Amino acid sequence: MGLFVPDEHAEYLKKMAVQYVKLVSSASINLEPHVKSLHISLAYRFDEAAYDDLKTLVDELQPLGPASWELRLYSRDPRFAKHQVHKVTQGYAPQASDELELVLGDYIYLDEKELEGSADGWVHGTSWLTGVTGCLPAVYTQRVAESDAWTLHRAISLGNQGAGADSKSESDSNTDGEMSYPHEDASLLGQEKSEEFYKDWGKYWESVKLHKTEGILNVTHGSGVDWKDQPNSEKGDVEIMTTTTEIPKESEGDDAKRWVFAMRHGERVDLTYGHWVNFCFDEQGRYVRKDLNMPLTLGERAGGKDAYAKDTPLTRIGRFQAHLVGEGMRLAGVTVKHVYASAALRCVETAHEFLKGLQADPSVKIRVEPGLFEFKLWHMAKGLTPFMTPQELQKAGYNVDVDYKPYVNIDVESTETLEDFYARNEKVMQSAVNDTAAEGGNVIFVGHASTLDMTAFAVHKLTTPTDAPYQLSKHLLRVPYCALAALRGKPWRLVSPPVPPSINSSSGRFDWKLLNDIIKQ
């Protein structure tokens, strides 16, 4: 039992499928058109005794709401057509040569027989990002829909998306409620991310109500609210104890007490919305904002929208996060004279907003350093795009030093080993600290999650040389957007940053059409 597409519409879709198969068949691709009736199954393989009750329920359904149809072109790896797709939920660094590295954002192809036959929870799987096969702990993954690992190439709206037969066009409408806005054709943008957030928030809220969970500030940064020990917490009345620390303003030219900072970039557009480029660029390749948290504009760059798909900008919240860190640094009386940023756009934008919050002199420019980019192998499956040039960045409004000569240039089309990754980061960080010592002034490296522990390791080696190899930290998953690390010298030692940390909750996209349910009551 289910909902079936009417014959006239089903026939239209079948013709499109047949036409598509004819077109691709000319390219020596073997493909069969999908001509079965499209439907949504409501009941399947049910007990015969339940037939009457189920039929009554189905008959009561009135699917009268407007439907939005999209024609989407996906590709997938045919080698794993009969495998399950699992999403990595926790990172894992291999301890043996036959183990598979697990990276957040990756998907793993698993044979169902592997899962059923495993006695200790370890299974063989293949990475979607790298194609590498190895053993992994299945508990670090979660099964998701197979389509999550498909690659979306094109999405085309069919008909008047989201509108019923009685809807008016924008030109026929004089009311705000009926007007069509540019963002209306992106109703699915960030949908999965929103749903994930709503589920997580629901679990958290229930834990707060049922178990009196501690305040998040107490969990992440020392003293805060203890919900369990407050006598009036049942009524929602909580006495909050706060402490403040006076931070003396630094003196200029005190080279023995220089700061070296490392900061991760702010919130990314791609990890916030998922597939965003197909929604936000028109057929002429022009960017159109479809959400308030998206950038107002995007600068021109070689590669256009395809380049932005692989080199994401920051969200508006991401820019604000970086601004807050700069503002906090200014209020703490700390200045920064030397700014180095990974060549990834999100890092340059973070450095730019940091300097704005710091209210730094315009002469303090961003030195774009490709050597600070994260491990290239993480991007090899989808490929890297050439970074924006300093000239493109300057034209887009970023205060970069166009005359700066990087310590390291990287080839985005070649792979690298972990040792290569460590070596180039260490070279940049140690060279920058040493080369700016005579001039004086504090240094900040703006990069990725790995930049914080790489900086701590590389700069500490200037004081305490060691031949011990750098190990990829197991704490990378606990480095949030715009996290800040600090070292003070000399001798160089890890210290508490002069800026407090920050946290903000996620938020899903609101669908105003939900209010129609209220009106109909």
C-alpha cells in the first residue's frame, strides 16, 4: 500500500528516463531506464490480518499539500552497489598497518556480512574519500542512506516549485505572503543539517529536564552553573557565580614575552549547508544568497562556482566568530603584528575578520601561506582547487600582503605523506617566529583544527629540540571553530590564551509554511 504518481505524470517521467538513457548510451555507457511507477510505500510485507485496518488508514490520507519536484543527476561507485554506507562519527588513528584511518566527514562502504560475522566489532571497509581499504571499529560509524555517498552533479526544478495549482506568480501578487523571493527555490538547502540539529537538541533538552544536566559553560571552561547542587534549580532559579581575571596590558617591544597564537578558521558554508553551490549559483554562474547566514557577496576567482565548491567561504556567523576573537584580544590589551593564514579562503577570511575585531592598523596585512594548509590527502577523493591568488583576494576586499613570498608552495594536484604535512607546517611556523624576532611583535597563525597542536609542537621545539615525530592528535575533533591556542616566550611554553573561549548553539532553517497548520485549525 502506498502513494503512487498519477499515470499522466508517471508517463512524463518515464519518457525523460528513456531519453536520458539514449543520450548516455551514445557514450558507451550501459544503462537501463527506470520505468517502474514511482511511489512511496506506506505498508509493505504486512500480516494479512492487518489488511483492513491498514487500508482504512491509507484511505484517510489526503495528500493535498503542494509538492516540489526536482530532477537530480547523481553518480555512485558501482563496486559498492550492494554495500551499506556508514558515516564516520568518531575519528580514529590507525595503530597497525592493516587498519583504516577514520576522518570525520568520510563515509565507509561496509559489506553486511562483515557486520553480521564480526565477533569483536572490527570490520573491513573502504573509505569513500580515499578508496583505501582496511580494518576499523564499526562502533565509530553509523549507517546512513546509500544516497549520502552519491555525488550530486545537477539539480533542476520541475514546474512551479513549492506552489499549488492556485498559487499566483510574483507578478500577479501584491501581498508579502504571496511574493516570491530568491531564497524560496532553496527549501531543501541544509535540510539534513537542520534535521540533525533538531534531533540533537531534542536529546539535550530532554537530558536537561530529566537529569538536570550541567550547564555547558561548566563542562567546557571551569566554574559555571551546577544545576544539581542549586537548591532552587527545580524552580529554574539558579545563582550564577562568575569570576573575572584582570589581564595587564602588554608593553611594546618586550621580546622576551612575545605571544605566538594559533587559531582555527570560523564556521564554514559547506559544513553548515551541505551541497550549497547548486542552490546558490544561477546558470550564468552568478552567486545568489539563499540564507541570511550565507555571504552577502563572493569575490571573482578563477574556476568560479566549481572552485568555491572545493574552497568554501565562511558563513556570516563564521566571520563574526573571528571578529569576536579579535575584539577579545583588543580588550585584553594584546596586539598582533604578524599574521599568517593558510591559503584556504576560509582561513584568509578568518584572519581578515580577526584583524577588524582587533582594530589593527591597516599596515598589518595578512601573509597568505600555502604551507599552513591542512593534510592534502583528506581532500584527494574530491580534489583540490587552486587557491585564490593574493591579487584575487585583494580585489575581493581582503587586506593581504601581495608582495609576501611564502615559505612553502604546495601543488594541489599531488598527494603527500603525513611526514610531508608535518614538515611544511613546522618549517613555516619556526621560520616565521625566528624571522620576526628582531622586529618584535606577536604572531598569529590562522589555519585549521590541526594548526593549533602543530603550532604548539613546532614552536615548543624551538626551546626544547626533539627528534620525536609529530603524531596526529586524537583531540582534533575537539577543536571548535575559532579555537585559540597561545604560547609565550622565551622559553616558549604553552599558556592560557588572554581571550576567553566561546560557544554558540546550532540552528535549523525555519519553514514559514508550518504556520499554515495553525491557520487551518
